[in-house]
Amino acid sequence: MVPKSRDGYVWEKSTGVRPGIETDAVISPSRSVVGDSSKVYDAIVIGAGYAGLAAARDLGELGHNVLLLEARDRIGGRTYTAKKDGFIYEMGGTWVTHHMGYLFREMVRYGMDRDLIETGSPEKHNGYYTLDVPGAEKRKLSHEEAGALQAKAWDAFVNVDGRFGRTLCPLPHAMLDNPIVDRATVEQWDQLSCHDRYEQIKHTLTAEEQGLLVSLLLHISGGNMKNSSLWDMIRSHALLMHSTDNFGDVWLRYKLRDGQTELAKRMFNDAVKNGVEYSFSTPVTAVTQAQDKSFSGKSLVTVKATNNAVFRGRKLITTIPLNVLKDIKFSPPLSQRRQEAINIGHVNQMTKIHADVADPELEYWNGCRFPGLLMYAYSDGVLPNGHVHLTAFGADERPHFVPEKMLEKTIEEFNKLHPMDIKRLIFHNWVTDPYSQGGPAWWQPGYMSKYQDELQSRHGNVFFASADWAHGWRAAIDGALEQGVLNARTAHSEIKSATQRKNASKL
Ligand SMILES: Cc1cc2nc3c(=O)[nH]c(=O)nc-3n(C[C@H](O)[C@H](O)[C@H](O)COP(=O)(O)OP(=O)(O)OC[C@H]3O[C@@H](n4cnc5c(N)ncnc54)[C@H](O)[C@@H]3O)c2cc1C
């Protein structure tokens, strides 16, 4: 039987909406620690998403004493796989590619690099696309035609330098400091919003192309046109090797056959095999760095959790998402700049909802309706009972769209995209979730120039690792792994040298 998490929602006509979802990501028993307050860990890692799993696993493997603390009852954070009636649903992070270096390494390590499936059906060309945008007749078109319209519009948008960003963002993993483009130029471009760029190019597009472009930009950023940074789109295009031909193949095509949770589980099991201790359902509230009298004046990091538990470590790696960090009390306080960055946060407040429908003709359908609470939906597989699986996305629609409280509205929105007979909805509301408070991080104009270096920097013995401020694939699984790996490496070398110094002084 698949265990049930507290996370997520399932709606069926017969039961209404119910919180909790079946997923192998649940860890049971939830604790391996006994709560020994006299214990000092080499490192404490907060958060069991991909950043935290990579950091804890690597430090455990290097022989350190590690404690992993997680607020939820499960691993995976913003990436986990629900299971229902023999079908898997990716609730957050979904698509993978061999072009994501940190992720590819994990897929190879755990033997999952060949276990991929394609999104949608290979027979998709038998179906159609529905397009409903302002200034154009609502119509059906082929997937090929819709793809071409969108590609033309995206190309116009990202071609900021006549070379599709090659001269501005040649090395997307080194945006601010690279040997080709000086920082001042990047910072200047970073001030622009998607709205600014759209105003420059919209006259070159038809109404259909305009509608497809704006909805795509909002689908990606999860914000609005004015608060979504243009630079993040330029960076994304650079990560697609500056070519729209790679848009689908690199970004939206391949999924792990056995689901994201299978990869996360293998990492977690590896960590535990290497002695990593853990405590789930343990939300952290405060982090204090001080010389601890009870430990002969050693400089330690003390972590407090809501259940009054206290844990001590020499180093701390926090992977708490950007929009959640404001809820944690740091002592000594964080720098003014980091606190400012945290208070502003990121803008992605997206919606993602799975629907199982009893309409076989939708097996090969995709649709876009803009504006709309759900702007996009695409078909992605058929359940063993014959129902077609659809996934839909919306951008920031706060406060008037809260799917778990507005089921009729949600069903209505799906039906505005295409008439359908919905049998079940499965979703996780990342916006109302206190441990994410948003989707994958999308920054505001100017945010990278001002805050990226600070967000990536350490605060004494506290390291900050999150996909939300990764160097390259920010807002992606690869970025989370990058941050976990890099911060674990620094923490390791410092723990190792401190141990060597201590041993040398004993001789
Ligand atoms: C809907 C959606 C679709 C996405 N699609 C893709 C995709 O297709 N491909 C892709 O590469 N990426 C995708 N992403 C992005 C990707 O999922 C994330 O960037 C990545 O999973 C973030 O990993 P992380 O470890 O940095 O953060 P998280 O996964 O958020 O992990 C942080 C952990 O910290 C925990 N935590 C928070 N507060 C506390 C606290 N106070 N105490 C203890 N623990 C706490 C959280 O519960 C969480 O488990 C998507 C994300 C979403 C939401």
C-alpha cells in the first residue's frame, strides 16, 4: 500500500475535496533521532528537497555526523510523485534532461538515466490544439501549427541582441561574472521586465502569437508581466543552448519513468546507509550561532523546532525556500541586504492541477486560453481505467483562486479550456503551502544584480543552499542539486580542517 502524506488534495465527485495524497515520499517512522540534546552534529541540514538530500547524502558519505530536519512528513520538497490507481502524478518538478549536469550525475549514479518516458502521446499528431486568445477567433489547429506560432513569438522575445542572447548570456551558469560580458551590461539588462520587452516586439506579432507569448511567459514565471524579470527568460533560453529548437526537448519532454520520488528515495536511502540521522514533521523556527558554554565555549549552531526540540551542529546548511525564510528567526540577524532580499521574495505563485477525464478524444489534445485562471492544459497519458490524464497550469491568481476551496470554479476553468467530464482532480497548492509559499523561484527585474551574490553567500557557519538562487538552472531540480553539492563541499572542507587541527593539537 502506498503511504499517505498530509500534503496535496484529491477531489472526486463522490467524496468532495480531501487533503492528503498517496506517495512513496512519506518517511516512516518519521524519526531516527532520539533527541539527545548533548549531541553535536558535524552538520545539520534543514529541508529534505533535492538540495537538502544532496547535501546530507554527500556529507554522510564523506564520513560526517549529519542530521536532516524536515517540516513535512516526506522527502522531495517541491518535487514529489503521487500514486493513484496504478498511475503516477508529478505534483511539482517533473521534466528532466541529460543537459542538466548535476541531475544527470544523480540519474546515472542511481541507474535511472535510461528510465525515461516522453510527455504526451507519440500519436499526438492525431489530435488538435485549441487556442482562445484576445483579438483572434477561438479555433482548433494542429499541434505543429501551434508550436510554430509559439516558437516565432518566443524567438522574437528572446532575440534581444540579434544572436538569441549568445552575446549577452554566453555562459548561463556564470551570468554576473564571465569572461565575455561585463557585469555592468548584464546589470543594465537585468533591470527590464517581461512587460518592457513585450512592448518592444509586440507589433511584430499577430494577435494569436501575442496571446500565446504572454500566456507562455506567465506560465513560466508564475507572476505578472511587470514583476517577471526579462533576464530570467534570457537565462532560460541560454540554458536551451540559445535555440528554440531545444525548447521542448530540453525543457518539457522527458520524465522519470518511475517518478521523481524514486530518485529522491534512492538519494535518501543512500544518505541513511551512510549514517545520516533524520527527523521529519520537524518545522524549524530559529537558528542561533553562539559560543555555547555547555560545550566548553565552542562556536555552535543551535536549531530550534516547533515541537521544542533543540539540535546542535558545527555547520548548518539550510535549504528553506526563499519565500519561507522570512518565517525563521536568525541570531545574529542576517545582513540587511539578505533580509531585504528575503522580504521581497520571488514572484512565482503558479497553479498546477492534474485532472482525470472520461473523454477519450482528449488523449491527443493541448489547449491555451488566455486570460484564464488555468491558461494551459495538455494531455499526458491514459490511466489503466481508460481515463485521460490532463495537466493544467495557471499564473498568479491570488487571492481569488484557491483551488482546494473553489472546486466548482476549478472544474469550470478546465471546461473553459475544453468541454470535459472530470472524474478526479489531484493537486498540491504550492501558494498556500507554508513550506514553499510559491512555485519555482522567478525573480523580479533588478533582483539578480542586487541580491544573487548575497543570497548565495554564507552567514558565519550557516550555508544557504536552494534552487531559488542557483547559479545555472535556478528554479529547477538541477539548481537544487547544484546548491546542495556546492555547499556540502565547502562545509566538508571546513569540518575536515577543523578536525585535523584538533587532532594535531592533541599530538
Ligand atoms: C509546480 C512545479 C513545477 C516544476 N517543474 C519543474 C520541472 O519540470 N523541472 C525542474 O527541473 N524543476 C521544476 N520545478 C522546480 C523544482 O521542483 C524546484 O526548483 C526544486 O525541487 C527545489 O528544490 P529545493 O531543494 O531547492 O527546495 P524544496 O524542494 O522546496 O526543498 C526545501 C525543503 O525545506 C523544507 N522546509 C521549508 N521550511 C522548513 C522549515 N521551517 N523547517 C524544516 N524544513 C522546512 C520544505 O518542506 C522542503 O522539503 C517545479 C516546481 C514546481 C512547484
